[in-house]
Amino acid sequence: MRILFISIEGNTRSFVHKLAEYAQEVCKQDKNARLIETVEVSDASGEILMKDPFVTFVPTYLSGGNGIHNGYTEIMTEELRFTLEDDDNYKFCYGVVGSGNKNFNAQYGLTAKHYASKFSFPLIDLYELRGTSVDVERIYTKLVTYQTEFEKKLKAFNGQ
């Protein structure tokens, strides 16, 4: 499974690395389990072409207001949005996982919710800050399910 992500303060990077390590442990018990490949987006990453199924992980960074009725301005994660838009990469994305801080109430995970709406793919899950081991296990299981379903749809669409 491929994960396309952006990490500003290291929380998202930490979580996807824990997810990849968990996948390796699962593979030791089940050789058919899916491993994880991570692709980090940054200002220095240049153009990234995604033509195989992937999931997006995005933290929440907003500027001003309450994020719902006013003041929703995405900051610091725009490069990920641009990467999804480039060459229609978003068409191979089967969903988004978001992170944030629950102290921000309605703004918790709001960037991921906006990505799901903008690109018409599902919001798979949310986790707080660097996530917990319970979050890792839950989200890994969901990713396997979502990617499997997405692959079936691609095969049907391609007449296979």
C-alpha cells in the first residue's frame, strides 16, 4: 500500500512510520499481508506521479476563524493538495486519513474533511497528534479494506 503524506511538525511522519512498522510485523505472521510504502510531499519534492492506488494522510493546519463558518484557510499543507491535483493524481487515491488536535473541536481533522469533499474520496479515519497503537491497528485494517475495494473497482472499470 502506498501512502502519500505531508508532515509539518513530524506528527504525521511519525504516524505513517509506525503504520509501516506495524505492517511489517503483520507480514511476519501473514505473508499475504500488505506492506506499506510511504511517499512524503514537501516543497522540495518536485512533481510526484501517482498512477497506482494510494491513500493520503494530511494534518490539520488552519488560519483564523472557527474553520466552519469563517476563517478556513489551509496553511502549510497546500503542496499536498497541489500534488493531488497534478496530472489528476487524485483519481488513484482511495481516501484520506487526517490528524489534528481534539482541543480544536470542530477544526479537528478539518483539512482531511475538506480534501475528501474537494476530491470526492472517502474520509477513512482521523487520529489525534501522533496517534496511538490502537489507532495504528484500526487504520491499517481500514486501509487494507479500502484499498482492496478500490482495486476491485479499478479492475471492473478496466474490464478485467
